[in-house]
Amino acid sequence: MKSLFCLVVLMTATIAHAANTQPNFVVFLVDDLGFMDIGANNPNCFYETPNIDALSDSGMRFTNGYAANPVCSPTRYSLMTGKYPTRVQATNFFSGKRSGKFNPAPLNSKMPLDEVTIAQALKEKGYATFFAGKWHLGETEEYFPQNRGFDVNIGGHSGGGPYTGKKYFAPFKNPQIKQESPEGDHLPDRLARETAHFIDEHQEQPFLAYLSFYSVHTPLIGRPDLVEKYKLKAASVSGQEFASEEQVFGDQPRQVRILQKHAVYAAMVEAMDLAVGKVLKQLEDTGLADNTVVVFTSDNGGLSTSEGSPTSNLPLRGGKGWIYEGGIREPWIVRYPGVTTPGAVSDVPICSIDLFPTIAAAADVTIDHQVDGIDLRPALEGQTLDREALYWHYPHYSNQGGIPGGAIRMGDFKLIERYEDGRIHLYNLQDDIGERIDLAEKMPEQANRMRTQLHQWYQSVDAKFLSEKDGLTPWKP
């Protein structure tokens, strides 16, 4: 009788899943995770990420995946809308208005209410929608996830980090976590449990589950057991930990971490990976994995030049807050059953603006408004994409010391333009991933062509630039 009962339950679940032919979507967005912070991208990674690495083995890993901005809020906007954040002047974290030699560009510190989010688009197709974790896309409740298309919001509000209560440990005192955890509960695990519960409760309805970790953003606080584990591991790692980086503002020399061995950060990375594994296991246990598109990425590069400088992005230059590759190149993994080949690797450049149109196409959602991203399905099938260039615009002085500037990538070439004085740099990323060999003078035609196209893009998105300060006038394109 027990065997018969189990068979009936299995058949019922199979019939229910078969009736739901629309794909489900699970999106993992990690805060401040660098490209080199996962084992799938870095064979010598100090941090242990077996669940993320297994996801890579079961899907497609992109080696040229990007965020639309080197800091968080703008990239989060692009993931939600499919647009470059420059279109609405959401060009820095909300609300970062630091000045340097010049004043920064005007900053819009909210995702406008007339924007169509991916959650709103999917709800039109009957999807259940869930958000957990960091939002940081508006200061008041009308801008929070529950008013932007998500049926459920666990933890998403105006805050850019877990700064209330005991931060990463309960009591969290997060205004959007209505039921407090038992004291000592760990925030990444709480968010993963909530996500897994939502999946379990919506097996018979197509869903979007968007798990936006507060990890591995500061404050640097890890599970004590994992911190001890990595302290022991770090003791066997030798070598120079820091080197100098260019100084953009302030009078203190700036250092960049060049060796991964920060025990607390490592503990935070592993705890996040365990949380990813919990959600992926729920997909397997419920039989939904074969009908669920899974996306894993980050909002900006690893934190390497300030606020504890916990990680190294080498061989990439810079990190969070910089338009060098260390600030914008991100982990990108997509598992799309029936489309991606397990263990596939693509070097096609993609960006966070592409999430919305890719999910919309998979769900058969018609996009009847302007977006900048494109459907990644050709790349997921192993082909190229019909796109000439990707663009970045960061007219701010970052907390991490990054330069105010813009960038364009075309093929293997990347051009950076500095907004203080208009200087440009040209790099061949295929030959020089560390952006150390400036080719602008040796290849003036290539540089001028890319600069002209970058300036045309500025105009098309109504880009704003630095403004005068103390009688000094910055360069303007």
C-alpha cells in the first residue's frame, strides 16, 4: 500500500508538471561577487563554491558576461527592465553623490514607476512572482518589490546592505521580513529557505523566483565555523596581498588586493553557495529542474580597493566602482533545459540588460516597449549575437576610488573615456585582459571609430556628465 501511495503521488505530480508547459525561472543575483570569486571561473579560487560550479557544469558559463554598471543599483535596474540605467540617470548606487575634483552628474535614486519590470511582464502570462533579499531601487514603499510586480517580497527595501539588527544574523529587524527568525539564524540561509518554500508551494503554476542576496556585500561578517575553516586555509597561502592602484580622489595612497585569502569573505562566499545549493536541490526534489531556467550572476565586480578590500579580481584590473574589467565583468551562468548544453562555455559578450528580453522570449511575452538588451537564446544555443557593441556610463566618483568615465566594447576591443579630462585608453582584451597596454596612440583609427560610436550612444540615451566645481570646468563630449 505504501508503494502504491508513493506511485500515485508521483504520477499526480508528473501530471501537474506536464500540464504546466511554461518554463519557470530562478534568478540568483549575488551582491559584489567578483568574476574570479567562483571555482568555475578560477581554478585557483581560494573560496569554495561547489554548488555554483555544479550549476556551471549543468548549463552554460559565459566568460565575457557583464554588469551594466560597476555599482549595484544601476545594474539592478537594468536586470529588472532590460534597459541601460543611463536612460533614467540611475547611474550610481542609490543615493551616491560623492564629489571629487568636479561635481558628479545628476542622479535619479529610484526606478521610475512607469518602468515595466520582468515580474510585471510575467504576471501578464499567469506567473507567480517572488522576490527575496536586496532591492535598493527606491527609498519608499511604492518602489519596493511588492509594488513592482512581485507577489511576495522577503527583505527587499531601500537599504543597500543588511545594516539593521544583527546584520547577517537574526534578529535582522528588516522592515520587509515580517516574521523574524530565531536568534542567530543566518540571512543567506533564511532567504534560501523562503525561496525553496515558494517553489514548493507553486509547483503547479509557472513562477519567477528572484533570489537577490545581500551577500557578499559589507559588513564583512561570516558564520564563525566557516571563518575558522578559512583562517586555517589562509595560513597556508603565501604571497604579496596588496599592490598600488591609481589615485582618483583623496590624498591617501590607494591599494588593491591581489591575493585571495580573506577568511571572513571566504566564509560569506561559501555560505552564499550553500544557499544556492538549497534552492537548486528544491528544484530537483520537486521534479521542476527540467522545466526551470536558472540564471546566476552578480551586480558588479568584487570589492578590491576599499571597505576592507576583501577579494582579488586578478588578472582583471580594478574592482567594484571601476569601469575596468574587475568592476564590470561578472560571473554569468545560464541553465536552460533543452537549449543549453551541459558544461558549455561561451565567450560571447552579454550584459545584465539581456536578462529581461531573454526571460520574456522564453515565456512567450511580447515586449511592446523599448529595451536595450537582446534575447540570448542564439548564444545559449552556441551561436553569436547580432550586436555590435556594449556600453557603460559612470559619471561619478565611486566609494571605491573608480574614475568617472565611460566605456564601449566592440569585439575584442574596449575603449575607456575619462570624464575629468577626456583622455581615452584602448585595450585589446583578448591579448591584455588586465588592461595595461594602451593602444590608443598605436591604433588611432580604431580608437576614433569607437569613440565616435560611444558619443553617439551618449546622445541616444541622454547621458549626463560631470559639472563645474570651485570654478573648475570638466571636459564635455
